[in-house]
Amino acid sequence: MSGNTAQSWGTGAKAFHWIMAIMILLEAPIGYVMSHTYSPGSGSARIKGLHDVASMVHHTNGLLILALVLFRLGWRSTHPAPDLPAALATYQRVLARVTQGLLYALMIALPLSGWVALSVLADSAQFGKTAIWFFGTDSFPRLPFITPLGPTDPAGYSTFGRLHVTTFYVGCGVLALHAIGAFWHHLVRRDGVLWAMWPSPDARR
């Protein structure tokens, strides 16, 4: 079933959810490798190669997440979500909707802040060329409204870089709250909320 029902998410929503979940879980460790293998002007060719591969995956995956979440929001506008369990208290319904809204906002803010940080960093002799990777090319465009700043004025990159990292940690907290809520529904309330998004339609049997 491709569309949502009042009781369950359809196959389209499930595909969006689980594909993006895998992409997001991949993004964090790859970003860690990317940041910890950056060594401008020094380091071995092997470390430089690892950094380039990690950057390629991190940038490409992040840009795809941004595109997918925007597409998913458009898709959601024509596919209403299933009903929440009738027994939920009002504050629980509000918390569920706020958490979901925050997740969407963070899935936009996180890749966008990374794109802004790269866009604001100018090429330089000290740090080399600023690569914004998309699959096999490092020529993905900078955001058009951003003026690249040179190494003598790195505040722009530092600001957006810190925003990118801060958004990541906030996202971890909201994602943890989302997961705790799903397992609370499954293990405590046993109301089928987790099964409604589970990939297998026969999982409850």
C-alpha cells in the first residue's frame, strides 16, 4: 500500500523514513573521519586520500538528505499522517508533533549549515581549494548569496562550522527523544505506533 491510512504509514512514507534514517546514521561517523583527517599543508598522501573520500561521502550524503527532506515535506502535504492513538493525553500529542517538527527542521538546518560553512570559506594558499563534493566532482556550487571569506577573516566559516556542530548535537538529542518515544509506545503502551512505521507489513503477526 503506497498511501497512508488512518492506522499505518504507507510504503512511500516508510521508504522515506528508513532510507533517510540510514543516511543520517551514516553521516555522523563519516563526518567524524572527515574532520579528524583534515591536515592542510601536511600529512601523508594516505591520510589526504582518506579525508577526500570521507568528504566526498559526507558532502554528497548531506546534500541528498537536504533534497530528500524537502521532497518529503512536499509529499507529506498530500499524504496526511496516520492518527495518533486515541488514548494519548493532549500533552503527549503535542510532544509527538513538536518532536516530529523539530526533526524536519534539523534535517534542513544541519546540511544547510554545512553548505553555508563551505560556501563562506574562500580558496587560499594556506588551506587549499574549498571542495564541495557531489559524488565524483568537487565543483558543487556555493550558495549564491554567500560571499567567500579569505583566511585573514575566517570568522564566517568558524561561525557556521560551530552552528553545524551545535545543530548536530541538538539533532542527536531530538533523535534520541524520537527513538525513546517509539520504544515507549512499543514496550509500555503496546499501541502499534512503532509497527505502523515498521518496514515489514507482516511484522505484527
